[in-house]
Amino acid sequence: MKHLLKLGDLSREEIYGILNLADQLKYERKNNIRHPLLAGKKLGMIFTKSSTRTRVSFEVGMYELGGYALFLSGRDIQLGRGEPIKDTVRVLSRYLDGIMIRTFAQQDVEDLAKYGSIPIINGLTDYCHPCQVLADLMTIREYKGSLAGLKLCFVGDGNNMANSLIVGCLKVGMQVSIACPDDYRPDAGVLAWAKEQGGLTVTSDLKAAAADADVLYTDVWASMGQEAEKEAREKVFRGFCIDGALMKLAKPDAMVLHCLPAHRGEEIADEVFEAHAGDIFDEAENRLHAQKAVLVKLLK
Ligand code: CP
Ligand code: NVA
């Protein structure tokens, strides 16, 4: 494993390797066992979109591993004024030991890996969000003991989260159902790949999708970059919501996860969010542990 560009590039064994290391790092942190595995290493973090969890967890993660993280706002570096990705990364490769990037086009992340000579980590693109799904799988395994055979139902837009959940969950042997409006299905390439694997259903029938789910998952109706579509999306997605009625269709011990930030009253009802706040904030915490594991695997 040289980069983390998308989960499709990882084998089942590599995913479990990250999850196992993440569990170990979490245990050590809880027991005040220091682990400066990346002493002296430097991570550049390029953001051309907003972030709370990804930024803070990567920065704190590098600190706890003994390394250093630099926040590089897309607005402030020359990339924002048109310096090509392939030049930027050839320069940054001379200074840094790795780059984490959050941006729009997946191609930009792939180009960093192609033209640079250091590990590249995808911190979210329009196409996928692999770091989030590694933390999600870690959280599900913590609560359920194992992953294979569990059913995850994703409610809402067939967006970056849906794409990564499909790939990550199928790779570890889970079943996935996606409940989305017909015109908002996940990426066609992801769906074609999933068809070969088996284990995925995509439907606009929310109730069928949620039946007997072990995990209910949702995300915002309008992602970063889709602000202009917000009102139109509110109409299309109305009803694609995890509420008390939908919870009754899932397994009685079903977990509820949300990558956050959440819009209560849209994709999730406030009472469901608060009843499952334990699941959701454990999931958010696990971003730190899962990403530290990725950093150690790639930068050590
Ligand atoms: N879930 C997630 O990636 O959160 P941020 O946008 O705050 O980084
Ligand atoms: N789909 C959301 C996820 C945020 C973590 C977005 O891209 O804005």
C-alpha cells in the first residue's frame, strides 16, 4: 500500500490491517502509552473544502505519532492561483513525507500520486471518502464484534459517502442497501464493480432498504460544492430520512451512524440522532485512530 486514494485500491487484508492497527493505537492512547511511530515525519494537509473532523484528527494524529502537520489552505498556496498539481506535488515531495488532500476532483488526488514521490491520502473528494469509511468499519466492528454478514443501509444521496461505503463494506463481506432517489444513484463505476461482487441493492424504496439492517447510515442531501442545488435537493430528498418509523424496520439493536456534519430534520430526525449520539460520536472519535493507522502504514 503506497497511497490511500480510494478504498477500491485496497485488499480486504489491507483494510483489516488498518482496522487492527487502529484498535491497537486506540487502546494505547486510552492507557496513556505513547507511540511516537512517526517521529520527525512531516505531513502536508491541503484543503480546498471546509473540514472540522478531518483537519483536526489528522493534525492531532500526527502530533500524537511524534510528527508534524502543516495546514495548507487551497486559497493561500499557489495551487489556488493556477499552479499545476503536477508542479506543486513535485515541490512538496522535496519537503514533506506525505500529503493529505481534501478537494473536489478525484483526478487531482490521482495526479498527486502520479507526479509526486511521497504517499498521498484522500481526505474526501466528490467521488469518495475512504478515511471516513475506515473509521466507520472500525466503529461497527467495535459494537458488533465482527463485520462479515452484517447489513448496512445507507439513506440519501448516492454521493462520496455512498460510494466509499459500498466499496468498503462489500470488501469486508457486509451486505449494503442504498435507498436513494432514482436520479441520485451512486457512481456508475462503483455500481458496476459491486454487481460483480454481489451483496448490493439500490432502490428508491426506503422501507425495503432498511428492513433488518444492522446499521443505518445517512449523510447530508447537499454535499460541499452543491450549495446552489440545496433548495432543489430539499424537495427531491424529502422523506429520505432516518426517523423513528424507519428505525422500527431495522434490527432492534441497529446502530445509527452519520459522518457529520448532520442536518437534523432533513436526513436524520433529532430524536434518532440524540438516541444514537453514542454511536455517532464514537464514530467521529475513531477518525483519529483509523487515520493514525493509515499514517503509520504509509509514512513509517
Ligand atoms: N466527516 C468529515 O469528514 O467531517 P469534516 O468535513 O468535518 O472533516
Ligand atoms: N457528502 C458530504 C460529506 C461530508 C463529510 C460532503 O461531501 O460534503
